[in-house]
Amino acid sequence: MTRDLLYGVQVPGGSGWSILLRRQQALRLTAQGPDASVSMLVYAAADTTERLNVPDTLKAQMAAAVRAPMTLMSDMGKALLSVTASSLDWHDAITGHGLDADIAARFGGTTYQSARNEWRRSARTCLLEELRVHGLDNRDLHATVNWFTKIAPADDAAGSLRFVPGHAREGDFVELRAEVDVFVVLATSPHPLNPDAQWRPAPVRADVFAVDAPAADDAARQFRDESSRSLVMAERSCA
Amino acid sequence: MSTSSQNRTQQQFLDVVIDAGDGWIGDIPAGSLFRVVDLHGNQAVDTLFYDAHDLTNRFSAVDTIRFQGAVYLTTGSVLRSVNGDPLATIVEDTCGRHDTIGGACAKESNEIRYGEHTRFQHACRSTFVRKAAERGLTKRDLTHNVNFFMNVPVTSTGGLSFADGVSAAGKYVELRAERDLVVLISNCPQLNNPCNGYDPTPVQLLGWSQ
Ligand SMILES: [Zn+2]
């Protein structure tokens, strides 16, 4: 079984980053502090109009949250990433990510001149910056997966949502295997439903490994017929 | 329950029936009222909203959910754009619950969900791209939609299902446009789950200007 560390990056809290992750590579994200949040957009590198589709991912796997061993499906029915391992059993995907207006209202606005690189930037601002330097823009936004974040629905008539503080702690991790070549964009700003009165976005470690393609007995393939079919569609596109 | 029912002296500007599996795109001016009627019951109406003056400022399911702090849509729900702007408010709802996390069906996702034999069945995404093209919009402009009259319960343990429709013949939902809107609709042709009662049927759109 191949598992060689290729390289790693320490992503500061409140920052944006993007990476081309190839098939037979895996990205492991490790929280470096409590209530870490990583809001992630995913695109097929071969055609960025093909992108992560959270509704398709959730309804095909009958889940209201992302967890191992689900696949993250594109709008074209293809597995883009598989969640091969995680210390947490809940990663939010239905509440989006923060806007600058949220941060200005709660923590006060900052500028680069006033705060230098400690400026408080929303996940949206960080994501858009990464998209734009790759020729993409706000038309390419879609629902993010918010790794390490748990926002649980109540079993009431409204489906009321509650942020679960302390869900993610230092050392919590999630590992994502690319099923096709993917362009991954992420931001480490706090989730806007996190009630923490202090601005203290946790840094996140991102390590990239060379790994094997999913075997016949892969956990995602065995999870559900839908997950398995999404892996087949990814394999066909790489054949 | 709502003020809208008393306002029928207003100028009616819209009355169309959308056949099962067909679509519609059109303008709904700011301040006007816009009603979707489930003529025969249990019919999912996949709907997208765009700011008519900036089509990139489009409906966002997840921003809508976060702002209201709840998953389901009903009277009082404000449908928000990706920039957090109010696009429309649900002012009347005789159904009681609408979905916005189930997305739209597509030929590709049908094959994943129901198997290879469904790959060539008609699907919402085909209607969306066809109608969107009338306004110069493409697949990049399609985002996660509202499903009027569709029931997708979620649970505190992270479960999600497609349940029997909570709608019935004659139920309707009425919205007030909070700015000039372009509205894009696919009247869902899905045959493989209970969202249309396994029998897609026509719906009616009505609109009254302020
Ligand atoms: Zn449909």
C-alpha cells in the first residue's frame, strides 16, 4: 500500500489556499486548534464547470452531513474526492461560509493597512481571491463543505440549526483522496455560526500523500451502491 | 394569515401553466407577488432566483439556511442571494414546508442514484440549461435550487431522506419579490422517487404587480 508524504503546508487561520490534487494523491487536513474550520470548494481540473454538488452528494448517500467513507460527487455524477478517514463523524455542508459583513458586524472591520496580515477576512473573500487568480469568479461558487464544523439540526418542525462548540479539537483530522484530478480551494476563517466572541481562527496543517487508487474492497465502494457508482464514473473518465 | 389574499385588485401580470417536465424563465418585478400552485398535488417545482440587474447575485440555498438558522422553507423565510441579499420572502404557504437542500435531478445523478437504466430519462437539469440559455445563462450559473412542495426531512443524527410529499392538489406558495428578479423553473419530471408521487403533473404560476 502506497502512502508517501509528498509535501505539507501550514495554512494560517483566516487564510485562503488552493491546490491541484491529482488522482492517486490524498490531502490530509489536521486542525491545529479548537473549532478549526476549513471551507472547501472542489472542481474537476479538466473542466472547472464540473464542480462539487453538495445536494447530489447528500441525497445520493442519504446524509445531512459529510463523513467517512462518503464520496464527494460532482454535478456530473463523478466522485471528485472520497473521505477515506476522519477523527470526526460530522462535517457541515448545508450552511455555507462567512461573508465580510458578518465579520465586520461581530468583530469590527479591518484593513491591510490597519492590521497587516492579521486582518480579519471572511471565508468568502479568501475563496474568491483564490478563484480569481485561477481565472474563476463568483459564478463558480457552490455550497462548501465546512470541514471540522458541526451544525446540527433539531428534530423540530423548522429544522432549527445549532453550532456545536468544541466539536473539533487540536489534532482532529480528515483525509481526502482525489478520484480524478481536482482543483481544491479552501479557506480557514471561522464559521459564521461559531458564537466565539473572540477572533481566533485556528491554523490547519495540509499534508499531501501519494496513495493507491481505490481497490475493489475500498470502504467508499462498499458504503453504498451510489458511492460505488460515483467511483466507477470517476474511473471511466480517467481510463 | 397573510395580507396577500386581500390584494387581488392589483394588476395581474402572470398566469401560466407549466406542463410536467417543462420549464419557465421570466421577470418578476420588485414588490410584486408571485404564486406557485401545485395543481394536482405532490409536484416538486425546482426554482432558481437571480437579481435581474446582476445575474451573478443569485439564490444561495446555504446562505438562506444559515441566515434563517433553520433547514426548511415556509412563511417568513427570506430567500437570500450568494451575497446575503434578500431576493424574495415567502408570504403565504398553504403547504407548510419546502426543501432547499435536495438540489435538482440530472441525468448523471439519476444514474448514480437509481442505476444505469435511468440515464436517458428526462431530468430537471436539462430543462434548466435549456431555459437558462434564453437569458444567456449557462451551467456555471446553475446553483442549488429551491424545491417547492418537496419534503426532504433531516435528522439530528445526520440522516436525510426523500419523503412523501406534504403537498396536495391546490396547495400553493406565494412570494414577494424583494428586488427585480429573473426566476427559472423546472417542473420536475422525476419518476424514481416519491417527490412527484411517481406521477409528474402541471403547476400554475400567477403574478400580481404592486
Ligand atoms: Zn427534478
